Amino acid sequence: MDTTVADPLVGQVLDGRYRIESRIARGGMATVYVARDVRLDRVVAIKVMHAGLASDEEFVARFIGEAKAAAALSHPNVVAMYDQRTDGEHAFLVMEYVPGRTLRDLLTERGRIGPREALALLQPVLAALGAAHRAGMVHRDVKPENVLITEDGQVKVADFGLARAETASKMTKTGLIIGTVGYLAPEQVVSGHADVRSDVYAAGILLYELLTGGLPHQADSPLAVAYKHVNEVVPPPSQVVQGLPPQVDALVTRATSHAPDERFQDANAFLAAVAEVAGGLRPDIDQRIADARLRPTSVLENPGDPGAGGEPGDARGGRTAVYEAGALPDEVPPRRTGVDRAIGVMTGRYALIAVAAVAAVVLGWAVWWQTSGQYDHVPDRIVGMKLVDAKRDLRGKGLNIRVGEAAYSDRAPKGTVAASNPAAGARVSKGQTITLTPSLGKTPRNVPDVAGASLDDARSKLKDAGFTVGDVRQATSQTVAKDKVLRTDPAAGAKVSPDAGPVDIVVSTGMTMPDVVGRSADEAVNTLRSMGLKVETRKRKDKGKPADTVLEQQPAQGTGLSRGDKVTLVVNKQDCWVNLGSWHFGCDGNGGGDQADQLPVPDVTGRSVDDATSALEDAGFKVKVQGFGGDTVRAQWPAGGGQAGRGSTVTVVKGP
């Protein structure tokens, strides 16, 4: 029967915007559809909560919480969340539509996957979980059905429907377990509690399944499987697949440790260890293992296809289990395993003895691997520890230490451990040498250019770039306005580590008002105008002072100024006379006689043509520009330092 056709939602338009086109999947809480956003004309995935749960306020809160949790994540390996809406009795989420298939489909097709390919598939899954863990969220339902593989091979993690912020209020009833039973961590079974290490456990189970083609714990009921998670360790996958290297076994056994503190402490730490192991595998290891024979175990006789073919409640299925924590049977009836069936086919006491001997060897090897005192792990917390503390910690574990060349690190403060080789979480033997890389601090970056900005804006830009703001000093400037940033120390564009020290800011006090009292009025006016100041003069008679000299100035000497500021000068007034008979004129203070209106000519060589023109015009002259190319004054006449009549022309020659 075509369930898509029978689905009443197919063909409907939710919230006047999302037209349901077909059904993708149906789960315990919701049904997922392909839909079209008619407003943006794009294909999306719609997850609609089951009507029977819509009346449960707690389930609705958790369902809406999915949107808030997933929307906070922006990562290429996380299925994007677009919207959360309600339409009548339908509460639904709008998500990125990812065409392709699930990791479950790939396992169904392939059975199991070689270690190189398995680790390559696991790394983007851990990267997505790591982004969630950094945001304080726990996925809580890591399984192959929630890992999507696009048509071009990109891996994305979906269904953060059970994710929650670790700091958020509890939304799960006491003792209620939510998750898929085959991947539940022991603490989820016992108490219903889950943190980032529970995701690490589920990812470890996922890696086991990729390597072997089946789940490590199988039984005839969900409760029996949960019982095994609490009471049985996950065996090394090499007990099922010959040729798997010990370091791959170690990834699985550590990630699935019963004690959360003994696992990788989050998906990012697990990812670092997986990347290290993957980089050390032989290029041809997948083919070599494919050519090897599998060891006879019960796992191989039921390779497991959770979510495909199992009846509701079947522990071999991938369905979500919801039941009370602690409601486990005192005894779980043993299931007839593959070894039992093999013994049933074989006849005779010697066959039984042979199988028992093989089982004893395998079990003995697994126990030795888990308990041998010859091995330990590089602590996850090693990165970021003070170097002296890291040395003491590792030596206490019987390991030798070598300190390598220091390097920059954005995750390890200066003076702590930036990296180790082998990496944090790697399995190491007693007496092995661990190389520690001290951190020089954060990676060098360019100091931003904040010249001309206000002090507050400069502080903000430096902090946004990762730098600490140090001292604020002042300096005069004829080009930068008062109270604006003149420069930084280190200078803008310099590439330095934010941990090398703070960045000092130098703020402009503008120009400093010179002392022009007692100087001739013309000289004072020309000096101030050449600084870009506006000058206003007033006359006052003081017989005790030379005529045409500055008696007062405003503002006072030493005051900070900016270009364009106004300056007022009080000039001593002259008493002038005119001889009409000879057309001579004179003024007190200059000895009488002929007096041309002469002004000092500023020296503008070396300045830009625009600056030179402004300075000469402010000094009372007209300007003529000659020459070609360039924008710098190379010569002038009359020359600077001499005098010329007011309003006369000064010629400047520009050149490169």
C-alpha cells in the first residue's frame, strides 16, 4: 500500500506557506514530509508532531525546544533548522531538506565498512556533535537513522528533537528514558540522565556497528538490551572482524566505557583521537580486512538493521524506546547465540571442547586488553594544562616526557600545553615518550587600524579582534582631530599574538596653541593659518607696546586645537598719518616713510599641492600651479621665508 497517498496531510498547505508533497518517514514523536515553501519557492523537510502528543504540554515543550536548540547551531554537518510553526492541531518544524540516504541505508547495503572508511564517516558526525557540545547541547539520539549522506557524499546529523541545553530546566519526567535502546549509555538506562559523554557512548556504539555490521548488545526485548548496556562491556570490534588494529579497538572501548569519566569527555575530544588514528592507518587496510575471514560470533548471524524489519518493541529494531528507568528484569533469559547454533550443528564432545577453547582465548584476550596495567590513556585535559602540571601528571602514569618546540594555539593559553603526541585520549604503553608542545599563545593576527576613531570605538574594535586594550596616552597632531585615535602600539597592521601583551592607544590632543603674544600681527596670523586655524583679529591701543603686535591670544598657549578651530588675536592699534603733498604715508612704530603692504611667504616645498595652496591662500596670496606629474611641491617663487605683497601671486612647481 502506498502510505504517502493514504496520508491525509499530503497535498495540504500548512500555515498558508508549506505545501506537503510526500512522506519521508514516521517516528515515535513525529512524521517527516517533503514540502515546498511556496513563499521562498524552495524544497524543505517538515516534521509534524503526532496529533496524539499535541495535548501533552511536556512533549510540545520538548518539540518546540528542538527548534530553539537546532536553530542555535550553524555547522556544515548539522541539518539546518528554518522555522517552527503551528497550524490548528499541527505543531511542526521546518528544516533543511537533504536529498540522499541515511547511514542506515548504507549499512543495509554494505553490511559493514572498513576501518578507514568508517573513521572517515564518523569524523563529520563527531564534528556536528562537537558543535552542539560547545553550545551546551546534548543530542541524546545518535544512531545511523539520524545521519544523512547527501548525493555528493556530505554527511549531516539530523533530529536534534531530543537535544536539550544542559543548563535548561528539566523537561524529562523523572525516570523516563528517551532514546533508541541499542545506543543508550548506561547512565541513561539507570537514571535517565544524559550529558555530552552519553553522546560519546552512542557514537562509540555507532563506530562498532560500522566496523562489524551489528550492534554489540542484542536480545529479545528492549529491556534485555538495556540490561546488557548496564551490565556488559562493549567488546573490541576485532573480536568480530579479524585484522582491526588495536588503536581502532581502543577508540570503541574507551568511548563506550561504563564510567562516563573514563570516556572521551566530549565529541571534540573523540574527534581528535579518531583523526589521529585515521591518519596512522595503512592505506590498504580496508581491502586487507575485506579479504580476511570473519570470526564466528552471534553478532555476525544477525548483523542488525535497526529501523528496518523489526516489529515495535523488537530490540533489534531502531525504534525509539520510552520506558521507566530501573524497570529492568532481575534476570534476562539467555538468547540462543550463533555459537550455540554452531554447536548444535556440530556433533561430539570434541567439537564442544574446541569451541569452548576458542571462546576462552577470545574472552581472555578481551579481559587482558581492558584490564592490563601496561596501558593507559593520555589525559583528555592535557591540552590547556600548565606545562609543569602536565609533566607531573604524565610522569605519575609512568610515561616519559619530551618538550617540543613551542607553537601558537587558539585553544591553549600562553605557557600551557598546546598539543601532545600521541594526542589526548590516545592509548599508550608504560614507559612510552609523550612529546608536549608548549603554547606561545593565540595565533598572531593583524592589529586593526583604528586611527581617526573615537576611543570607545577603538576599544571595541580591538576587543572584537581578540586583543586586550592597554594604556591610553595622548599626543599632539596637526592632522588628527582632538580626542580621536592617532595610532596604536603595536601599530595598525602589525601581526602579533593577542597573548603577547595589550595594545596601547594614543589619542590626539589636536594641535597645541603656540605663544604668539608679542609677535607681529602678520607673522602670528600667517603662523596660525598655516596650521589650518581660522584667525580673527581685534584692535586695541596700548601705547606702551610696539604697534601692530599681538597683545593677547585666545585660546592660551598649550591649548589643544583641531584644524578649523577659531583663534582670536588682540593686535596693538597703530596711529597712521598721511602727507598729501608728497603722497607719503606712515604709522607710529614703523618710523614713517613709504610702506608697502608686505607679508611673509610660507615655505610649502615638500607638501601636497592642495595643502600648499591652502597655506598660501590663508597667508594672503594667490597661487599658480605649474609642472606635470606627481602631487608634491618641488619648488616655489617667491621662495619661502621671504616677503611679498599682499594678494600677489606665488607660483608653485609640482613634480613626482
